[in-house]
Amino acid sequence: MAVDLLRHLRIFVAVADKLHFSRAAEQLGMAQPPLSQAVRRLERDLGAELFDRSHRQVRLTAAGMVLLDEARELLAREQRLRTLARRAGDGGLGTLRAGVPPDTTVAMLSALLSACAEHSPGLSVDLQEITTEEQVRLLASGGLDVGLVHQPVDATELRLGPEVCVELGVVLPRTSPLARFPEVALAELSGHDLVLFPRAQAPGWYDRILDTCRAEGFVPGRLRHASNPEFVLALVHAGHGIAFDQGAVARKEPRVVWRPLAGRPLTRRTTGAWPAGRSAHPAAPRFAELAAGVLARDRTAAALRRDDGPRPPDGPPRPWSVVYDESS
């Protein structure tokens, strides 16, 4: 048996190093008779004597000297195999297929990959830009190991990591009368069209946005859909509607302004998700934790940049809140 062979080789190497059966047995923590029997069994299996016992001092035979180097190499490879298997079982090796939503920033992606490389240098992370809806489908079918999704989602077959919550504000044309105020109530947006991401990207979050708008007194005159942030800003600037955003993208476009929403009614919740059950990738939970930490830092940095920027004409903006919620 392979396991017996490896055991016998360990005993052989111990005797070869000590050239003394009793000392080798003491080193291995076993009695001498079983050790001698194991050496005899190995010699019978290999068809060659490994030790010359004809003198008072034990010596390696020619066959023993040849076997010693091979045995050491084989035992070293066995140890490496065990180490690799253990690291793979802990999620430190192999490939992790991870999905991130299309609105993920370049800075966040770079920080996430750096965090993964620092934590698990041997793990290859295959990042894919995928909508929340598609991520949920791929997680269920086995096409994805872990994802970052915008809540709410159907988590019946999923495990969820810590949430990062970001309050959204409104993006307006700089010429809008509402741009003069430090914050805007949703009800004050009545009559405006709304530029929103396509519902297929994140149906639960899409519906929650519209439900919240209606509850707060804002019924969009018309819904326009756009995925690309630059296209969204272009539509807002052209007067084709307003949009909701965390502010980082809008800050780069001087022809639009970002204002907090009064009462902070819109909070986007992002969380890591992976399949429930034993088939889950062992690195998925840690990826979700790393992603939550990176998202929280990314949002905090964006908030500080906004606070350092120009103040609205009617007073300073309300503080931007980032909530790192680990209770979910």
C-alpha cells in the first residue's frame, strides 16, 4: 500500500541517518522490534537489502545509498502535496471566480485585488463585471464562486457577508434651480424625468428606488435607462432627467452638481454573496469580508473628497455617512 510504503520509507531514512536501529526507534517514538520489522518488509518489497548488518556497526548497502536520496525526495514531495492540499482546502490556492457590479470604481477594483493578493498570494482571482441579477443566477448554477450584489436579492440559496451601506444623493444640471440648495427633498423633484440603470441589472434595488420615490412624493415624469456613468451624466446635463448617485462620479463633471437627499431616504446596500452548502469555494467568505472593508474605505475616501470640495451656495453640505454593518 502507498501509505505503508511512505511510512516504511520514513523509518528507513531515520535508520539511515542514525545508522543505529535503537536510536532511530527512539527518534520516531516507537519500539525497536516494529521498526526492524518495517525495514525487513521494505527490503522484501524492493527485493534488495538496504543495510549491511554483518558488522557491529550498521552500514548502508549500495542499494540503500541509492534509495536514500530517492526516499528523501519522495517524502519531501509528499509533504509538499499535503501542504498544497491544505492551502487549497483553506482557499489559499486555485482560482476564485468573483463577480462585481458594473458601477464598481477602478480604485475599488484595484484595492480589492491588492487586498486579495496580500491575503492569499497563491489564489488567482478572476474578476468579472456582472450585474446583480446575473450574479445571482450564476451563483445558483455554479458558474460563479462569489459576487458583490446590490440588495435586496433572493438569498434562499446564498450565504451573505457583511453589508456596506451608502446613502445616495441626486445629480442635477448645474443650471437647475434646485442646485442652489444644500440638500433636496425627493418631493421637490416632482415633474423631473429620472435616469436609472436598467431594471435587469438589479431588479430588487431598482424596485426599491421607485417605491421609495413614490412614498416620498416623487413620481418621475418619464423613466430613462442608462448603464454607463458618463452617459448618465450627459443625459442629466442635457436636461433629460435627474439621477441618483453617491457623488464620486458626478464630482468629475463640472456641468452637473450633486446634492444630498433630505432625510437620506435612499441607501444602497452592497454585500458579498456565495452559494450555501459544502460546494462553496473556501475563499468566498474571506473575499466577501475583504470586499466589504475595501468598499467601506472607498466610500469614506469619496466622502472626504466631497467635504473638501466647493460648498453649495446656501451652506455646507450635510455629512456623508458610510455604515459598515456586520450584523447581517
